[in-house]
Amino acid sequence: MLPAKCKLLKCPYCGNEKEVLSIASGNTFGGKRWSDTKVFYPMLPTISHIQKCPSCGKYYFTADVEFRQGDNYSSDKGELSYEELKEAALQFEGNISNDNRRTLLFYLMWAYNDKYNREGMDIVESSDEERSYIEAVIKELMEGYELRDLFIAELYRERGMFEEALDILETCSYTEDYLIEIIEKMKVYAKNKSRIAFLR
């Protein structure tokens, strides 16, 4: 990985700038991928699409703000916790584009799984309230996808709807070896009534 001078993101609310990571080049060596579509590439880091202004505490989408190159280097990706993303969801309620809403839903799901439900991470038990919250997030995220899509099977599984997930998985007709492997692994987790976002 080759770092570059930082990006300076301009907060659309207070106008203050935030230094975040920028890289000139990287690679996918040593990467991890999970069944919920989250990826982690240690040599190809990216900043969060949703940032929190350190000055005013407001949240914004990086695609919507002005930025310029800074003079310093930064390793700050602006990653948000699950709790911060829930705060962002409240801030954006009723005032968000469809594309940004979908981005937010993905980030909420990934952050929930990071805390409560991701293979290979230290996780804690979630409350019924949190499970209900994320199930509603996932239900909304499912809108717009083909009902027989492999990703839909994963979302059903993470909602605890294991029979629905297995029904889709039994009818999947992918021929790529890596997809067949994912399907078989997902079947095992669904049959064991596991919601865990597994490494693939």
C-alpha cells in the first residue's frame, strides 16, 4: 500500500474540514469477505461513505460534500460504530436520497454484525430490541432485489427466516465453483439456524 496526502472533507453543516485517509495504490492481498457482502482488505483501505464531523457532530455522506487534498497524511477512515450509525439514521430520517438510504442500510447491517454477529470477531449477545431493529433494516434492504437472488437468501437467513433461505438456496443454479461453495456453506448455517455472517 502506498499512502497519499490526506483528503480534507468539508462538513456541509459547519464548514469545518476533516482529514481522512487517502492512498495512491494498494492491493487485495490478505483480504477477508463475509456472507453479508462486507469486505476487508488491509492493503486497500477505504474511508467510510458516512462520516461524522468532529467539530459539530453531524453526519454526512462523503459523496455529497466538497473535498480537497491536504498537506498531511492521515490514517483516519472515519469508521462509525453501530450506535453512531443509528444516530445517523435518526438525523437523516425523511431527508435522504434513495442511493444514500441504501448505503446507510448496508452500513447498519455490517456494523450490527461487527458487534453481534460476525465470524472471526469478538461479538456479544444482542438484545431483542436490537434484533428487531436490524431485522427491519434488513427487510427494507431486501427491496429491489430479485427474490431468488443468493443475497436475498443470505438476508432471509440473517433475519432468522431459515426455511425461506433454504427454499431459495435449493433452487439456485449458479455454475461458478466459488458460488456453489458459498451456497453449500450457507445451507449448513441455515439448517443449523445460525444467523452468523460467515467468512467465505
